[in-house]
Amino acid sequence: MSQSFNETEQAEPTPAQNGFVKRAMVIGGGIAGISASIDLGNAGHEVVLVERLPSIGGRMLQLSETFPTLDCAQCTLTPKTVETGQHPKIRLLTYSEVEEVSGKAGDFLVRIRRKAAYVDWQMCTGCGLCQQKCPSKQPSDFDRGMGLGKAIYTLSPQAVPNKPVIDPARCRYFKEGKCRVCEKLCPVGAIHYEQKDQYVEERVGAIIAAVGFDLMPQERFGEYGYGKVPDVIDGLAFERLNSASGPTTGEIRRPSDGKVPKEVVFIQCTGSRDPERYMPYCSRVCCMYTGKHARLYKHKVHDGQAYIFYMDIRSAGKGYEEFIQQGMEEEGILYLRGRVSRIFRDGEKVVVWGADTLTGKKVEVSADMVVLATALTPQRDSKDLAARLGIVADEHGFFTEVERKLRPVETAVEGIYIAGCAQGPKDIADAVAHANAAASKVQSLFAKH
Amino acid sequence: MDYLYFPGCTLYTKAKNFDQTARNCSKLLGFELKELSKWTCCGATFPLATDNLMALLPPARILANAREEGNVLTTLCAVCFNVIKRTNRLIQGDGEKRDKINNYIEKNYAGDLRVLHYLEVLKQDIGFSQLKEKVQKPLAGLKTAAYYGCMLLRPFSEMGFDDKERPSLFEEFLEALGAKAVDFPYKIECCGSFQSVGSPEVATECAYKILTSAIKNGAEAVVSTCPMCTFNIDHKQADIRQKYLDFKPVPIFYFTQLLGISMGLDHQTLGFEQNAIDPLPLLREKGFF
């Protein structure tokens, strides 16, 4: 494979004045990383955007519609990913991970591992024939295990860059030594099974770490069936079910038998605000997205009933409280204040035992599907990245800003900034604002030199 | 290896069948239950008040006396097990309370007894695969529901008996005997406990739900580790039938009774006369006797 996948305008590094490199690296290509990259690029600085997955867009790309406006996530995000991909100042290094960081502000040297895609991205035209014909169908991670994905894949039809990768853990050729269908079919001969990981080094003056979040795995919740009850799904899975590009092309159908669920229970604070057993913090977005889920469900299943178990409703944000109220008053969503103690399968039903603490009564719902608003957590390896960057992560792995109130994007290391959910749970608007702030801090730093 | 054994009051009265079958099976399995030379009531519930010193004295005294006779103590009744294990843990970990208790009972007990439930002895010291080999009469074709109740498991952090939400030890035991163990959602739910005294209708309702859930999932018999649970789910079936006319009685076993059958013990020695629902018709139907 040639040195780089995405040959967008390999511009020369901005001339260093007094040896200070005015070029930035953004780690993480979600909405925060994209926003920061575009800001810096528009300000005239060259940006290297490193993303672990094959394409940019991050978690937002998995979402169906966003609160409080209910507009389509992909419709708002795709122009941004395309802009990032085409920006003359932004160089994309997707399917890549930061391995080593040395140096100081104005002169960081970053070693990056470019994972073998087994596809020569320079030759690949993105025609998609390989993905169509790949015989290996397995549950797709992007669709939270619900839809089937191929062993050679892009994350979405609008992927930026629109180049596929082969997952050797799923590819028949890698596993059994036979197949090579994609190689035979590729009209330009871009499939290279012998490709190896490559390492590149980038010299930058500032770094923004915007690596995003993960969700607490359902398998942790014994009381909710340890992830073994098929119609108990998490919030991101519901987003995929509701998404036109998802496994059901946007119809709400439950995973076990594809039936339209008529009673759906949503459980907020699954793993959040539970210091004794799980995470002590509030994940901040669940009240809003659960309200959104219930409303979206009602928009598609008019005769369905949505129940939401909640502890408190935290809808602090512009237009947020109104959004929740509308769900309660106009769309008949039943809010139950209390926790759920157990979920189990009973025939075709999923039985939910909970408490309604306002009436003091036990509640039992014989539901068709349950959606858990599982806690937002840092990426599982965020502490390792923090160590490589020399910045501080808290006990959970969220990156720590140097001062809580007045310096929300700076770390203790000059030239390294944090943005988005890597610092703590945030909704999209807050993540973007945080990223804008990080980008402006980089510009101030560059302007000083 | 022999085990110090704390029977507890109920096993001397209403649950003699539990006690006797356990003792007899132990011999067949190659160990002996050595009953403590002196013991009293365990206290029957673990005290939950902050100032719980007085209530901790009976179990502490039992433990301190037991320590003079050996270093592993086993019990059968899930309630006694809960009280004794938790008291032991508290004496181990709380120096201040330990000193106060020791001063009062005039002992010097450090909390260093190993307290095991009989099922844990079978699992950890004998091993279920060994147990399986010793089975004379496999309980083939018998569909059982392993009913844990609360006391073996809760509080999870203190009991450490098995997985907190989906335990499987009891089922593994039943499978080792050759029986089938069905899964049912009520297996760790409360039996109603002492509510059967003050608000019997509450306990009856609990028992009804547990039993119907087990039956719905295919169980022909429910297996218990606790005389309190057994009272509610076995002896109260008459009350259930008064309220729910279509409820069909289901036999309740102590797990040691099933162990006894599988060890080849004669049904006269298994104490079925103390079972409220006679299990013999079912056992005969399955061809065990």
C-alpha cells in the first residue's frame, strides 16, 4: 500500500516560525473532532484528523434524529463530514490510531499506526461491488448487532472516505484460507490481502483529543438479563432501529421476531447515578434522548404505548423542557418515577418489574420491547491515550480539564486540548461548542508564536 | 473431612426431614456433620439497626464456641446461614464491635471460622462432578425448579454465594443428581418470609407467584434450601388453593431429600411425612420407588 489512504491535497506543513509548527492534530473524527478540524482549517491551519474507524462521523452517524428539533442526524452531519473530507487544509488519517506522542507545544511528534485495510485506498474507486458480493454476513457492530454486515465494509453508504476495509476476524479468506471473492470481483485490483499495518509520523504544534464515548455494555446488568433477553436493547440500538439506514430501514421492529412492539418500556439512568453498583455520575443526555425515543416511537407506532421509568427529568437546555412536556402532554407518553428491579422474558413478552414511587405501588409491565438508556462511559482505552498524551484522566477515564470552570478545554500540558464527550458526557450542541472552544484555543496558541 | 454443624431450631422441629437427610447423605458422601456440642437460636434475622450489639451476641457466641471445636462450620437453613455468615464477617472486619462482643461473651473469637452452606460444601469440597459419580439413582426425567429465595444470596456483597442476579449453583447441583433444572424468573424472589404471621395474604400471594411461575416453566417439583421458604411455599399451598381454585398442588423438596433419593436412600428415611404436599406419587410416577 502506498503511504497514505486519503490523498486530499497533501499540503506542505505550514512554515514554522521560530520552530513553532502551526499545524494541529485532532484525535477522533466524531462531531467534536470534525467541528474543531473545520474551524482550524477555515482559520488557515493545516489539520491532521486521526480516526480509529474506517470513516468519520462518530456516534452521531449512528443516530436517527436529534433532540430537541427532531431533525435527521445524517442530514445535518453529512454536509460536515463531506466538508471535512474535501477541505484543502484537512488531512484525514482514518482507520488509524495514535501510538506515541513526544515533544511539546509547537513541536509534537506523533507516531500513528495505520491499520491494514487490506484494500488499496488509492486504487479503490468506492464502487461498492466488493461489499455487495461478500458472502460473509455477520451481525454488524455499527447496527449494534441487529443488522447483518459484511466482512468487507464501510460504516455507511455516505462514508467519508468512501473506502472499505476487510475485517480479518470475519473474512472467510483470513479465517479459512478460501474465498477471495472480493479480489476476483474488484474491477481495479485494489484488494491486497497481504497488506500490513504501517506507521507514519506527523509533526504538529497542538493536539485536540476528541475521542468520544462508549456505552456501558448491557451485559453488565444482571437485573436486566445480562444482555441475554433479545428484545432488551440499548439506546444506540434504538437509534439504529429508527434510522432509515438501519437494519429495519427505519421501521420499529423488535430484534427477536421482527414484530412491531406495541408496548415499549424505556429505562433511564441504567448504570448512571448509581454509585454503589455502577457509575456515580449523570450521563446528561439520557433524559432527553429517551424522551426523544418515546416520541419517535409514537410517531411511527400510533397505537403503541411508551412507558418511561425515570429518577428525575433533567432537561436543562434551550428548548429541552418544552420538548419533554410536549411528549407527556401531546403524545401520551407515560412517565413513571421509579426504578426497575428486574426484566425477564415470559413467552413472547418481556416482563418489567418496577416501582412507581409517586403512588408507592409496584408496577409490572408486560412489554414487547425494552430500551435501556445505559450510562455513557469513556472509550475503553481512554486512559492509555491519556498516558500517551501525558494528560490526566479521572477514575472513569474521562479526560480532565485543568480547571473546572474557567479553562474547560485546556489540559495541564500546554498545546494539548480536549473536546466533546472524551471530557465528560455531553449532548451534540455542547460537544460542538466545546470543540469550537478547543479550536479557538489552538488558534490563540498559534497566534502567540 | 468432617464439618462442624449448626442445625438451628427449625431443623430440630418442623424441618427434621431436612436435618436427617443431610446427616445421612453426608455419611454416604464420606464426611460427617459434627453437631456443635452447644448451640442456641441464631437470632433468626440479622440485626439491621445501627446499635445491633445485643442481637449479634447469640450468633457470635455460637461462632466462638464452634471455633473451639474446629475451623469449618456448615449450616443447612438459609436463614441461619445468612445470620451466622454475616456475623462472622462483621467480627472479622470490625475491630471495635469484635472487642465489645468478645468482652461481653467472655471469649476471644477473631472471626476466623470458615462458614459454608451445605451446598457450598458439596460444590467446593466434594465437587459436583464427584457428586455425580456417587449418585446411585439418577433423578432422570424429574423436572425441578431450584428456588433460592433471598437469604442465600443477599446482601450480595456479604454473602458472595453465587452470581447476584442469575445464580446457577443450585441448578448445577440438581443437574449433578440427574434431574432437570428449569429456569424461572421468580427463583430469587422473596417467599413472603415472616409476613405469613402478620399479613398471611401477602405471603400467600408471594408463594402463589413463585409456584405458578415454576410450574409454567415446566417444573414438577420445587426445591428449597430454607425452612422458612418451605413453610410458605409448601405448607401454605392449602391457603393458595382456597384463593385460587384452579391451583394444582406441587411437591416441595428440601434439596437434601432429592440428594437422599439419588444416593439410594429408602423413602421411609426421607421424612416425607413432614412434607405438606406428599411427593411420593410423583416419585413413584417417575419410577424412583
